[in-house]
Amino acid sequence: MEQMMESSFTGETPRLSEPVDNIIIIGAMGCGKSSVGWLAAKILGFGFIDLDEYIERSEKMGVTQIFNEKGESYFRDIEKQAVESLRGIRSHVIATGGGAVVDDENWQAFCDMGATVWLNTSPQEIARRFVSDETELKKRPLLAELAGESDKQLRQRLLTERLSALIGQRQARYKQADVILTDTFSTPESSAKKLVRTLIREGLVRTPGADAALDRWGSL
Ligand code: S3P
């Protein structure tokens, strides 16, 4: 599986060349930000923050409920407050919500916090994951209505279309990431391992435990 994955460091003049305080994972809903980010944090010995969970804890409400009861613009406001409140954090992997990067001030905050990593998973693959996991689909208010489509093939097609459109709108920003991990059919474990290797290779992390943790990967 791992051979199907590519990673690249972006930009002719890389924005970063020294170890960073944090790793910020960006990308579309369902691309694997939380699972890959959590595993990468574990290998690096970093803390892990899922921005949506952080918001849910502070609001004492799920993201879907916030969208349904208070609307998307309210969600974007509190998302922005949450991003701002993370400034100054160190030694964390942060999994962002798929739309958090659109706001220019959020983007600036992420860039100030550390290295940004785009987990570039294809819309077809994300749609496949959501078709086989309805619970996860229902947690995404921007896609949840498609959970009502009982024809699985049609649901897969509609999800792919919706995700392609959303990624298309946001791609210019996603492409600005410091590291792009293009990952089609691999597991969270192989993606996390690939990510940590890339970060070490590019000199973005220098944690004494990371190399050893990669060696011990089988036991993680
Ligand atoms: C959103 C992505 C979600 C969540 C909210 C909006 C988006 O996070 O923040 O439903 O606009 O793409 P995930 O990317 O973790 O699903």
C-alpha cells in the first residue's frame, strides 16, 4: 500500500527549513487528518489537538448540532476564536476542520504556529470511506443529507461530486501547504509513518524519540 503514496515538500524556496513548534494537518473532510495526525503525534511524542473536538468541548455541542441550531457563520466565528486561542502552543499536531484554512487570518495563524501539511486524499477515496461509515458521514453537516440516499452507488457518486467541488474551491489554499502528502489507498499508519519520515528528512522536526519510534513502528 505504501508505494501508492507520495509526499513532497512544496515551493522552490521552502518557507521553512528549521524544526517547527507544531504540525498542522489540513485537507478535506474525511481525508484522514485526525487519524493520521493522532498517530503522527504519538510517534513524535507530541500532543494532539483535533480542532473540531476542541470546539465541541468548549461549546458543549457537536459540530452538526452547532451548524443546525446556530448556523455555519456562527461555527466559523467560534472556529476562528479556537484557532486564535491555540497561538503560542508548542509540540502539538493539530488536525484542522476542512474549511478552517479558507479564512486568511486562520491561515496566517496556522503558518505562524508551524508546518502545514495537506493530506491530499482523492474525493473518490473519501466518498468510499463515507459510504462504508454512515456514522462519520452524519457528523459532517455539509454532506450529511447524502446519508439519506439509500442507493449506495448513487451515494458514492453524489459524495464524490460534492467533495470534488469543495476541494476545487479550497485547493488553491491547500496547495500552499509546506508539505503535501498524496495518499490514495493507504492506511492511517502508513500515512503517519510517511509523514513523520518526510518531516524528519526536511529537517522540520528533530525529536530524539522519532527515529526510534519509527523503528518500533510494528508495536505501535
Ligand atoms: C468542515 C469540515 C469539518 C467541520 C465542519 C466543516 C468543512 O471538519 O469543521 O463540518 O467546511 O470542510 P473535518 O474536515 O474534520 O470533517
